[in-house]
Amino acid sequence: MGGMIHPYSANSFFCPIGNTMLCYGENTRYQLILYDFDGNVKSVMDRDEKPRSISSKEKKFLGKNCVFPSHRPFFKKLMSDDKGRIYAIRVKSVWDENKAEKADIFSRHGRYLYRTEFPATPSLIKNDSVYFIDEGQDGLKVIKRVKIRNYLQMKEE
């Protein structure tokens, strides 16, 4: 698409689902495609969600050299956990200064399960914890771990 990269840039993402599949998605369409490692499509999931527009105020704030998609992307990252659940980390407004991030959670087969919120952008979801990079009081980067209290009770399908 060209132009400078910004929070509303159109992009493609993929993440492994266990040792058997890959999840692929383009953030301007809320569609997740599950592939096996031979490249065969196993499942296609379309999430019926209305696109949110990018205001002229947001475009001006981000800069005149930016190229914008027709609407705000749906997600900015795809991840999975040990159970194969897929996490689509949502794109939020450039005006939102809160570090917390919303995520849509899907089963390993692409069925929508939940929407949740993390204290920051997750870097890893492993066992019953979410790991993210934060800044300590001294300004140095630190890795933080937050336990998911209901991890074992979360749906898988």
C-alpha cells in the first residue's frame, strides 16, 4: 500500500496454532484462514463486524504522508496459546492513551469465543500467563507476567 507505517496501516499477520496449523489474517478484513503446514485451507472464519471509519482529525494527526485504508483495521496482531485458541489483538483509536488492549478470542477452529482485555500488548501467552514488555520505574524495559485466573475454565470450542 505504500506510505508511512502507522497504527491504522493495512497489514497481514499469521501465527502458529500448535504444531499442526497456521492462522492467517488481513487486518482490513475480519477474516481468519486456517492452513495446515502443507498449505491446505482447513477453515475460513468471517467475523461479521461493521468497519469503523478513520476520521479526518485522526488522519491529520498521523500525518499527510500516510496512506490510509478505507476504514480502521480490526486487529494489529494474531497470537495463540497452548490450547490452540487464537487471539486477535484489536486496533484502538490513536486518541486512546490507555495501555490496556482488547482481544477477541477464537477456538483453534476459528469459532468466536470471547472478548477480553489485557493490561498491555501481549508478547506471549504461555500456560496460564500473559507476558508483555513494559517500562520499569528506572526507564529500562522489563518483562512482566500476568496470570490468567480463569485459564483452565476458558472454552476451547
